[in-house]
Amino acid sequence: MSSRRKSRLKRAGKNELAPADIVDGLSKEELLATHLDWQPDRLEALKGLLDAKEPWPEHWHWDWSKKAGLLDFMAYRCIGIECEGRMQGLMMASTLARSSRVGPTGRAVLYVEYIESAPWNLKDLVDEPKFSGVGIALLEAAIELSEEEGFGGRIALHSLPQSEAFYRKYMTDMGPDQSHEGLCYFEMSAEQARLFLEGGK
Amino acid sequence: MKVMRMSDELFLKRAAEEDGCMISAVGLQPLHAKKAESGQQLGEPIRFAFSTLISYRRRALRMTMEDVAQKAKVELDELLEIEENLSYVPEVRTVHRLADLLKLPIPQLLVLSGNAKAATAELTEAAVRFAARSRAVEKLNPEQSNALNEFVKVLVEQKGKETVKK
Amino acid sequence: MAIETTKRTMTLNLTDAEMQVLETLSSQKDLSKTAVIRQALRLYQLVDHRLASGEKLFFEDEAKRQKELMMI
């Protein structure tokens, strides 16, 4: 059973917050239900991408029933952010620690296996996105989970190319990782996590 | 356990900067479960059809494996695996790049490569027929050319039907 | 998967050698000893599941082009 805690998102185009819930410990069924909910809007967005001859994100046609099976293991945790009755973003993290590559190296790091915003929040896919701050809220949740696991707030992920600029603002860009098809690997140290939450450079 | 939260003011500022940009991150490797199993579940004729399709198409376009590897920006050894190892399931990204270079429809190629579930019985049947008509030879003879062209025609028709449905 | 909000305590009896390993790992990874044990549990669950389904576990040294089967 998942647990909830209060969070918020920003209404796109307005300087106001919308109350949201971080839903921690989503089940396989909830993960699959979210992808089903997002699929029609993705397909709609796909038409636009096909016309523009843009590649669409590969994970849109993953077999999510297999990926969701990872939630049978303690090592994997799925967290979502819900607002106005719908999941606005999803994240899956591995609490089986990776080793930090940013100094000091070898420290336990929470690895974010997957993170994504709902298609209707993305300006590349829709003319009027609904909410902003999904990435910020989920990074915040990842740092909290990292702290909870004793990893000091350290997190890491491999970014899709379109998302690199976002992560570069808050994390260390370690460059293309050939063991992950050349996707850029990003790490956030404990100090960077503190700065992310408190502000400042 | 202390609750980590940024102030609402800072959140608003950061969210405004996020401004609807993509935030997708994907740890591909750990989530690729059991590649060999996927290939086996697919069925040899289908996978053979994929290998043969890539190989024939490459040859029809008069490209060596090195040419394809260079132009599609894929590893040469992965291309070798695709054309010669029936239990190898290529990365989705690789299938995209090959589809782009060889001008083949992506969704159907993903099915044939074992990365997506089979869409229709018609596609499966066409793949099996193509596999049955194909042989591992040095040159593409007229019969193989015909088999290739007919199969590609089915793939494109399939794609057209799926687009109409949407 | 249920998220545990309550925790239960158990006493762990370890040999000196085992405690030494636990303390070394704890120091190297900058993790509490409890966190190290939890990591071990997670890894064991994952590995055990895949071995039970018939897979094998290997270590690979790409530089030396060597693969070694882990007999578990």
C-alpha cells in the first residue's frame, strides 16, 4: 500500500502553486494504470512528432508490464506526484546503492532508474502545458529517499538528451556513459542536494 | 527522519525555470531484463526475418556493414550480432537508427527485433513467409530482391493501417 | 509492494570476522551498519530470484577478456 505526503506543483503560465501529493510506494498496478492514463495524450503528441520527423522517446513503447515487475523487489521503489486527481509525474528508483563517481568516490548513491512528466505538462508536446515543477518535486522526493536510505541525499541518473539542460543546473554532468548507450550520466552530491533544497550556489 | 522540503518561494522559482521542459531520465541497462529470453519467446522465424531484412536491405542499398555502422552510428559488433545471432535482441535505440538509415518503418521493426509485442497476425505471417524464402547467400539474387520488396511493402502497409486506426 | 512505515528490531549475532567485514563496508560506503545489512538483503533477493529462474551470475573483466561464473 502506498503512502502520501503533501507536495505542490506550479500552474503553468501563472505564479501560483497547486496542492499535490507525493505518492510513495506505487504498486505495479498503479504504475501500469498511470501509463495507460498517459498513453492517449502520448499518441496524440506522437502524431506531431512524426510529422516533424522527430524521434520519440524510446521508453514510450517499452513493455511496461515487465518493467513494473521490478516492483516485486525491495530494491525498487516507485514514486509519483498526483495533482487534481491524475498522476503528473513518475519516478522509479533503485535503493540498491550505486557507487558515486563524483568525489569522494565509492559512496552510496540512489540511482533513479526512470523519471518522467505526464505528456500534458511538456511544452514540446502540447501548446498549453498544465503544470510545471514536476522534475523539481520528484528530485526533491529522490533526495528525501536517498536520505532515508542513509545515502546522504546523493542521487544519480542517466538523462535523455532532451533533458540534459535541466539536470545540468543541479547535478554534475559526468558526460556520455558508453555503458548506457552514450546517455549522459549525472550525479548530485550531498552538498549539491543541500543547495538544491536550500537555494544558493 | 527529517523531511526535506524547499521553500514554496524557491519551488516557484525553480518550477518556473523548469518551464515544461522534458525531464526524462532512463537507466536502460538495469531495466533490460533477460534479452535472450525475449529473443526466444519471439520465435526463430520472426527473429530470422529481422536479421535477414536488415542484411538484405543493407545489401540492396549497396552498403557494407562498416558503412551501416558508421552512418547509423551503431557499434559494428552489435550489427554483426543483429545479422548473425538469432538470440540477440538489439537496443531500441539501435533499431531506431537502423530504421532511419535503411528507411524501414520503426514500429514494425521493433516488433520483429523483439522489442515490442507483435501487432497483427498478418505481420507475423509475412515475417514467417519472408524467413522461409530467404537464404544466407553472398549476393541478393532477383528472387531475394522480390521477397525483400514484398515484405517491406507489407511492413509499410501495416504502418499505414495503424496510423489510420489512431 | 507495501511501504513499511513501522520498523522491527532484531538482534544479529555475528562472528568477529563478520563484524569486521560489516564495519569495513560501513566505513567504505559511508553507510550505517544497518544500511549495509539492508543493502545485502536487497541484493540477495534480486540475485536469488534470477538464479532461481535459471540464470547464471558472472563477473567480467573486459580488459582481460575474462568471465568468471559465480557459483552460488
